[in-house]
Amino acid sequence: MNPATPAKILIADDETFMLRLLEMTFKKGGFEVLSCRDGREALATATTALPQLIVLDVMMPGLDGMGALRELKGNPATKGIPVVVVSAKGHALTKVEAEQAGAAMFLTKPFSPNQLLSEAKRILGLT
């Protein structure tokens, strides 16, 4: 990745407040941000834009985050993109399911946006 070109982060969350908060956090962190409101939109955007990292909320209308994660990891074009799964439900089963499906990390809401930014930089090798 060219240091002059900001890394692209795709965020998918149906909650407007969370989407805007993460957009601001990642933009301040020097990233280009792509925003989606559901899993289907996230899949389409990820396939065409090929971001360096994807942040998926579990609970979204239509295709949820876990379904989107499985489809992303099953697609040769997107399977190598690290995915961070976030959820308001901190069930151990959801965390295990996300990790088994290929998530790079699982975070339970509420979390610190700066913590997510730091983890994203770590995952991308930017720290």
C-alpha cells in the first residue's frame, strides 16, 4: 500500500449514529471511508471497491453481518480482506461464530471508537 494513498475502510451498520461516529473516527485517523447500511450493500461495495478492512455490525436488516461475513470469506475477490465484527450482543457464541467464519476481531458495543481505530491500524500493520 502506497503511504500517500489512505487505506480504505468499509463500515456497515444500520444505526446512523454509529455509522457517523465511525466515519468521523476513521477519517480523523487518515482513512478513506466507505459507508453501507446493510449486508447486501456491504457485499456489493466490498466487491467493487476492495477496501483494506471491513467493519460489520451483526444486527442489520436484510443480510446480517454474519451472513455478509460468510459471503465475503467465500468470495475469492474479498476473502483476504480482514473483517472486524461488532455487535451489541456480547454472546460468547456470536464471538466464536464470527471467529470461525474468518473475522479478524470481534468487538462488543459499546466500545471506544479510538480502540477500534487502534485495532484497525494494528490489523493493517500501520502501527
